[in-house]
Amino acid sequence: MPSINLLPWRQALRQRRRKEFLIGIGAAVALAVVVALLAHLTVSSMIDAQKRRNDLLKAEISELDKAIEQILALEEQKSRMIARMQVIDTLQSSRPEIVKLFDQIVATLPEGVYLTSVKQSGRKIEFNGVAQSSTRVSAFMRNIDASEALSAPELKVIQTGRDAGPGAQFTLFAQQRATAQDEAAAAPAPAKRNARVSEARP
């Protein structure tokens, strides 16, 4: 009976399987490298896109900061202009009041009384002057008390004799009366009436 040697065939099969196995491992490694490379590229692309977005946001924030600074500067300029307009309005509204005040001061001066200076601080007015006698000063105080624009005369200093020169030197304080506009501004706002009708108690 003839003999058949199967060893070369098995060895060839084993080598072929080993070759296929190595090829499979190589293909798997190559695929893993490709996947890793694609993942790296994808992540890098996402990082670059996020950086571009951040740069865009920073640029927009910088523009907004500049716009806010300009708005604040305009608001400050507007506040200064409003303050100036209020001062101008106050001066214009107080112009007739000042004229009336000087008219009242002239009207309250009796004969023999001369003013050397007039100072005003708020509603308080300081008169410095010379009178022929203390009775003239008393008459000046009575005229102030009866005036429409002045009130509350208060004599602080009066000097008579040789040191004061001829007549009597005096310092007198008075208060400017509040005008109708001042009283209206100082008056509290009327309370709002309740629109609800309370139920009658039994």
C-alpha cells in the first residue's frame, strides 16, 4: 500500500494562516492608526473652531466695551448739560425775584441810613451800613419787618461814638421771604386717594 506524506501540506497551511493572521494584525493596526489620525484631526478642527469663536467673541466684547464707554461719556455730558440748563433756568426764574428784592431793600431804607455792603447767603442777608442815629436803625428794622420780601430783622453789631466816626455803624441780618414758587416746591405732594370703595360696616 503506498504511503502519503501530509506534512508539507500542513506546514503550508500553517504558514498561510500565520500570514493571514499577520496581515489581519497589520490591517487592524493600520485601521487603528487611521481612526486615531481622523480623531486627532477632528478634535484639532473643533479646537480651532472654538478658538476662532473665542477670538470673535473677544473682538465683539471689545467693541461693546468701547460702545459702553462712549455711552457713559455721552450720559455724563448729558448730565452736565442738564445741570447747566437747570442753573440757567434758575437764574432766569430768579431774575425778577432779585429785582424785587433790591427794590424792597431800597424801599425799606429810611432817611439817614446808608448801606456800605449787602451780602446774601441762601435766604439770609447781611446789611452793613451807617446810620445817623440808632433810631434810624430801629426804623430800618421796622421797615424790614413790614416788607413783602424781607422778614426777621436781627441787629448784631452797632457802634457809636468817636471810633465809629459820624453816626452809628451797624450790622443787621434779615431773612428773605419765600416766594409762591418756593412754597409750591416745598409743599408735599397730595396723597393719592384710594380708588377702592370700602364696604359699609353693619
